[in-house]
Amino acid sequence: MTTPARPISPAAWRAALVAGVVVAAAGCLGDDGSRPAADTGGAEDTSPPCGGCPTGKTCCESRFEGDVPRCVDTALNPEHCGVCGHLCDGACAGSGCVDAPACSAAAPSCPGDLRCSTSATGPDGQGRCCPPGTQFEVSIADFMGCCPDGDDCGCTQGMCPISVRSAKADIRYLAPSDLDALRRELLGVRLATYRYAQDERRQRRLGFIIDDGPPQTSVAADGAHVDLYGYASLAVAALQSQARELDALHAEVDALRREVEQLRAALSAARP
């Protein structure tokens, strides 16, 4: 199993340009302030204090550089199985690692209570035998795992967008001139259709090529992936700039219309 640097999960690709994801930032303690019930090797907990996680989840540090802590299900998450940072080669079931044999829609036989879960983004019909409550996920960096349902930000993906103020620093709101500049950058993006070189289905996709030099706000820190949050925000900036321009044009048209009405009234009054 490889360890990708900030991969984008299939769920993120399916939700392309949906940017308002809000995830509570927190540290690595349980809901009651205690450590998870697992062998930590006596290491001192130096993680930031937890702001509280939903029942059944523990706040763990991300394994992606530059990412923030997030609440994960340590009973099912193969990247934090039983304790923060415990990575399973197979799947996580009941806080213990279990084998997750390969399966397919044509041959879905799985041992025990595992079920065959396949991914539309993976090889045709191929998947893994996953525990109940998890789904097979494939990242573009070839990570394959049985991730908890609805927990993509804590499994196979780094830097899932976090929009709460407490998770951010050096906040500066954009001025109209900034919005105009971003709009020009967005309009300069060259769009293309393409297919991934290793995609056996040869499915054509729409997007941009990072080698063409798109705005840096739309490129992830590793230089190889798209920052969907930044890309969507860039589009919002362009819409706001355009809306401001349209409002000014509407105001100008309304003023001209009033002038015309005044001239018509004056001409009508001047007639004998």
C-alpha cells in the first residue's frame, strides 16, 4: 500500500466544485477527554486538545503533511484502526485489522460478514470485501481501502476543505480589484478533454492541465492535483466580479432611462 501525498478521493471528484464543506477541527482525544482505548506504546500525547467529536468518533492527526486533525471512526477506519495513526493493510473491523480480499461484482463471495464493495472509479467491477458500514474507495494515488461511509475526509484524502474561522489564520477579505484579477485568471484557463493514461475504460473527462499553468489557487501543494476548493472559490470570485459589473451596468441603464423620460417630458411640455 502506498502512502499518497494529499490524494483526492473519488467522492471529492464526484462532488467537484462543491466547496462549502465544513468540518470541525479538533485534537486527538476521545469525547470524554481520554485517549482511545488502545496500546499507544507509552508515547506522550502532544496533539492539540480536542474540541469534541460526535459519538463513535475520535479526533486524530492526519497522516497528510499540512493537514489538520479531524474526527474519524477508529472502529472502521483503516488509516486509524483502533488508535490514531494505526494503518491497516486490509480493512478495520471492530478496531482490529482484518483481511480485505479482492472481489468483483461477478464473483462477490466474501468471508464472514464482509460484503463485496466495488467502486465506479476503480477497475471494472473490481472491489474489496469490506466490513459493514464501510465502502470501497480508490484514490488517484492507487490507495485502496474500505472507508467508513461518509468519512472520506478521514480516509484516503488529505486537506478536505475546512471553512470554520477557528481553523484559519491571516484572514483577508478580497477587495473588488482582487475579484477582478481572479476573474481574469479564471477566464485564461485553457480547458481540455482527456483520459487518464492508465484508465482501461478510456473514459474522456473535462478539465485543465496543470502543465499549462492555471492559477496557483487551483493547484494543490504537491503540484500534481487539483485543489477543488480553491478552484471553486476562484469561480465564485469571478461570479462576484461579474455580478458587480452587471449591477453597475443596470444602474447606468436605469439612469439613462430616467434621463430619456425627463427629456420626453420636457419636449412634451414645450409643444404648443
